[in-house]
Amino acid sequence: MTGTATPVHAGLAAMLLLCSPAWASPFAYITNQGSHDVSVIDLASQQVVATVPVGRSPAGVVASSRAGRAFVSNPDSKTISVIDMRQQKVVNTLPAGDGPVGIDISADGQRLYVADWYSSRLLVLDAQAAGAAKPLASIAVGRAPAGVAAHPGGAAVFVAERDDDSVAVVDTAAQRVLARVRVGSHPFALFYDAPRSRLYALNVQSNDVSVVDMRDIVRPAVIATVKVGKAPYGAALAEGGALLYVTNQHEDSVTVIDAASLKLLRTLPGFAYPEGIAAHGDRVYVVNWMDDNVQVLDAASGQKLKTIATGQNSRGFGAFIGAPMEP
């Protein structure tokens, strides 16, 4: 996920959408693991405008505005479904190892990075491939790799090694692990905060967020640990990067953190096994597994504004918001 949301691209896409007329209205692509499809939400109308069948048990997602496509990991089908943002339909299916979960894409929309859960490796795929192209690279990482976050500069990809309680820094040119950093217990999702050069690792077993200084990717260091709710799963930056929102699966809540001071501001109750989360403009979108919906929040206050019904067992693990460039 992310999650959720390689979340760095959701933030970059949001900034581009706000300042450039060359982008169409954005969409949210919500993976529904129970109904094996993706709910496409038009953020302008706040309505589901398409339901796209994909592979079995879709989990991870990244919506790339640069590529004009949303990519969905299907662990049970061992594939990636490629959705064209203009047609809102699957236009390609890529083989992706033994159990693809977390997924992110390079800033230029050319390379797709996929965590292969069962084979302990990071797969590099051609995001523009026509047909079922084989992976461009397979890079060994730690046990049960989950979340993936691509550095916007393209030099590195970060991978959550869940069962090793660590995060790997993968050199994309040399195709090897460049460095590792120990974090909390069972990191699952990753979120990269580009302006601060920080990586947030969400630790589902120790119920906290490890804040990793990534200014020197060869020597990553944990600079803070922030306690949140039970089983943090997804993260998003809102209000121009001032607020960090974190979903807590097993507490049915969302934690709001001051991103500058890393102080906990408030905990929002009333969710139902929240998983993926993303922000766009002055709204935050929370995906609820148990209630099969997305709740729309006011980013500044956390107030619930709207509920949008989706498919069964919605996850949205990753950066699920994007918009195609205008022709």
C-alpha cells in the first residue's frame, strides 16, 4: 500500500494538479480485494464513475499521472493490471512474480517497482510495456517485502522488509541493496516526504511510525518514533504537507500528526478497519475495508464530509489518486 498509498507520487500529482491546467480532473482508484475489481472515483463529482474488473484479490495500487495509467497488484493472480485513465479499463496485464503487494512508480512514469512478497525480491517492470513483458530486473531484498516508495530523484527505491523489521534502500542503477535501517516491528507501508527528505515506516506490530532521515541514502537513520493506534497501515500528507494522517486498522481510527514537530494532534474515531489513505487539495480520502467505502474528510479539521460506497473489502494500498494529462 500508499498506504498506501508509493505515496510520494500522490503528493507530487496533487501539487501538479493544483498549479497546471495541463492535467484533467483527478480520479481515485480503490482496490477491492473481495470483489476483485477497482472502484474509480471522480474527485470532482465525488462519485464512482467506473468499476474495473482486475485480477484476483487486488491490493496495491499506484496511479501515475505521468504515465496516464493506474497499476494494480493482484497477489492471488500474480499479476499487475494496467488501467488506462482515459478509458477506465484494463489495457495490459503484466506477470509479477509469486505474490505482488506493494507497488510504486518512477516520477517519469517509466519504471514500475513491485514488492514480491513470497519471493523476497523487488521487481522492476517496464510501465510502458505492450503485452505481458517480463520484469526488467529482480533484486533480492529481505523477508516479506510489503510497502514500496520510489525516491523522486530516481536514485533509490525504499522497500519495507516486514519480517526483518527493516527498510532496504535499493540502488536502482546497480540493482542491489545499498543500505538498510532498523525500524519498528513489522513495517508494512512506507511514505516518502520529499520536502523533508524523510521516510515514514508504519510498523503494524509495534503500533508506531519510524521517521527515517533520508538526506544521505547511504546512511539512513531513524530520528524519531511516533506512537499511533493499533496496526498503522496507510499514511498521507495533507494541508500542504503540514499534517500527516495515519490509518489504524485495528483501532478503527485515524491519527493526525503535526509533520514539522511530529507531535500527535488528535485521533479521529468512527472508521471501519481503515487501510489506504490519500490526500488531494483540501480533502483526505480514507478507505474502509469493513464498510466497503471511502470516507471523505476535511483536511484541516478531520471532519467527515461524505461517504462513497465502493466494492467489497476495499484496500487502496498505495498512492491511489492521479489524473491523465490532457492530449
